[in-house]
Amino acid sequence: MLKKLKSEKESETERLISQPIYRRPRMAIFVLIIGMLVLIVGLMLSISVGAVNIPLRTVWDAIFHYNSNITEHGIIQEIRVPRALADILVGAGFAVAGAIMQGMTRNPMADSGILGINAGAIFMVAISFAFFPGLSYNWMMLLSFIGAAISLILVYGIGALSRKGMTPIRLVLAGSAISALFTALSEGVAIYTNLSQDIAFWFAGGTAGAKWNQLEIITPWILLGLICALLLSRSITILSLGDEIAKGLGQRMTIVRVLGALIVLILAGVSVSIAGPISFVGLVIPHIARLLVGVDYRWIIPCSAILGGILLTVADIGARMINAPFESPIGALIAILGVPFFLYVARKEGRNLS
């Protein structure tokens, strides 16, 4: 009897999320294929473009026929390639973290930057720079996780204090307050310890300082987070349909939300530890993915990972070209796109609540 009920619930779930509005598999496969091709082209351009432009043929030779006696090969292998790979990993991490948060909370304005998670992580990075200058990157990444977790707990705690519970607007307001608090504390620590210039890079956001040893540490964590997100994607889709439907289908909402929060902490915490508090990637990309492939998170999550990597790669290329040979902060460039998009979503959400 129990097996029969479970089978009926699973078939009802599949029937719901297999409707055209929820799933567009052909379009999703097309987006993934085209996205991968664009990402490869962007990767090659990112390695080629910089203070010194390097021909693509030299890039190819440096990757597959490395010669330590050639200066350009050294620049590519030690600076350009780690930076380009960091763009892809960080973009995927922020985008998927935002997609999970939007799906679990049914909040279209959810993003690790807007909800203060990035600010909490960067506060702990500032603490490590100021008071533990010889700390290894592993420990700094752990502190980044802790800061992200503290922010998440505070935001959801403040959002839950209201009698009406956590509404999207309330979560955003709580996130803005926590973000402002941790940003001010980070800047205060930097000024007090005379480290303003040293950690200015982290506040601006960027991957210019990415090194191979850092990539060796963050890559397994981000890949683990992406794989776990894919495994949880079906449950996130059910949660995104609403609590009543999720309960009716036998979804264990508390377990899914706890696991989802852990994945967000991993992806956002690791990304901040190498690139700084880059906001709006997790806000913009999931919306674009949903527009293209529907609202089945089994497609949204992989598409968000690809599109997030593309966005950060393109932004990094733009940061090097706008004021060459000087670089502009990646975070500022993405904010130019993200802030108007956030205002649009906020206005749309306000109309829906009124």
C-alpha cells in the first residue's frame, strides 16, 4: 500500500513538472550546447586579452606545447589560465547559489550578495587578513564559510521575526541591513589595521589574483556543490511549486532546505574567498535560465552554471578592455547590469503583492 502511494505521488510529481511551462528539454539541451561553445570561445579570448594582447595561436601553443623559455607562455600558464578558469568556476558558483535560493524561498530577488551572504564571508576574510596574516588559504576559505553561515542565519532569523513570516521583500530588507552591517565592519577592520589597500581588491571583486594553488583547493568544492545541486534539483523544483503542493507530494521540506542552504554556503563561501563579494550574478542568471528552459530546476541549475561562467568571463574581459592597460572592478561592471534588473524585479514583485 505504501509503495503504491509513493508511486502515485512520484507520478503526480512527474506529471506536474513535465508540463511545457515547467520543462523545455529540447531548448535546454540547445542552450547547454551553445553555452558550452560560447564558454570555450570566451575562455580563449579571456586568456588572449589583457595588458599585453597575445595571439590565439600563441595561446594554443602555450596550453598544448608549453615552453618555459617563451615569456608569453609563462604569462598564459601562470596568470591568464588560472584567472580564466576562476571566472568560470566563480560565475557558476554564484549563479547556482542564486538559483537554489530563489527556488527554495520562492523569492525572485534572492541572491547571495543581496541577502548579505557575500558580505558576511568577506568580513571573515578581512578578519583573517587583519589578525591572522600568515593564515593558509584553506583556513581563510573556512572562515569565509563561517561568515556566510552567520549572515544566512541572521537574515533568516530577522526575516522570521515578523508575524507574517518571511516574505520576499522582508528577506531582501533583512539582507540589505546585514550586508550594510558586515560591509561597514569589514571597512572598519581594514582602516583600523591599515590594510585598506591590501583588501581593496576583495571589496571590488575580481579574479586577477587567482593562482593555481587556490584553484586546486576551490575546484573540488565548487564541483561538489554543483553536483549536489543537481542531485537536489528535483526536490527544489517541487519546493518552488509551493509548500502545499510540496507537502501533498510528500516532500521533506526541512531536509531539502537544510541541504540547499549548505550547498549555497559552499558555493558562495568558496567563490567569495577567491573573487570577493561579487553581487547580482545569482540574481540575473537564474531569471535568464528560467526564461529559456522553463522552471524545472533539473535544467535551470546546469544552464545557470554555464551562463554564470559566461557572464563572469565576459565581464572580466570587459574589465581589462574598458580602461586598458588598467583594469576596472568586475563587481562594478556586473552591478551596471544587476542594479536595473534588481529594480525591475522588485517593482514587478511589488505589483504582485499589492
